[in-house]
Amino acid sequence: MIKFVLPVLSLLVGLGGGGAAAIMLGPAASEQHGAGVDPSGAAEEDSATHDDGEDEGPTEIVKLPNQFVVPVIVNKSVRSMVILTVALEVEQGQADFVRTLEPKLRDTFLDELFNLAAMGGFRDELISRKTLEIVRAALSQRARDVLRQKTVAVLVTDMARQDVR
């Protein structure tokens, strides 16, 4: 009997803990009620707002198919490897254009990521909000330069560091 009760109990405790964590780490109630909800109760579209405050049209997400692997070199030896998966948020209808320029985007992104690694951007605390914002901003600017569009945003969908020793 306990073989059946224990897994169900573990599942319920896990779900309860996950729900409590989501409530605790979620946006504050004042943030939820003020922005993003119109009088009809429907949420505003997130892609309708941009960093510079301009109104833009609908967007689409283009996921780059391969990960980016960047070595972190300390004292002339590889200390760790940073692995990133990114996607681009572009104007609707631009996905094919982005895919045709993917090799150039990958080259530009790798150049920027290697520069960030050389400047010590990935040495200490990798998964921090500051590091993520720096990577996102740098890659977004480089994507805008390559695609020659103002409404391009890089989304870091996965980021990890594997220590080598």
C-alpha cells in the first residue's frame, strides 16, 4: 500500500512547493494590476512594447538551430565552457530573411561572445541577471547591425556553464 501512496504524496508535495515558489517569485500584485491588462480583462500583447517605447507591429520568434559554445580561458587554459541557445524576435514576415543570414549572425554572435568571455564576462557568476542582460543587449545590438532592422531582440532561451577540470 505504501508503494502507491508515497509517489502520489511526493507528487503533491512537489506541485505544492512549485506553486508556492511561483507565487513567491512572481511579479508583485501592483505590477500585475497596473500594466498589461486592459479594461476588458485581456492581457496586452507583450510584443507591442519595446525598449525605446515605439509601437511596433506583430512579431515572430526565429530560433537559431544550434547552440553557441564559448570557452572561458583563465591563465592560458580553458576553465569552463559556456553554452547558449538563442532565438531572435523580429517583425512578422522576416523569419525567412533571418534564416538566410543565419551564418553571418552566428559568426557575429560568436565574435561578440568570445569578446565577452575575454573581458571576463563569464568568469564568476554566470547565471546572474546582470550577465544575462549584458549578453542579451550585446547580441541584440549585433543582430540589429547585421539585419539592418531596429526591431530585433535576442532572447536567450538557455544558458549554462560547464566547468572543465
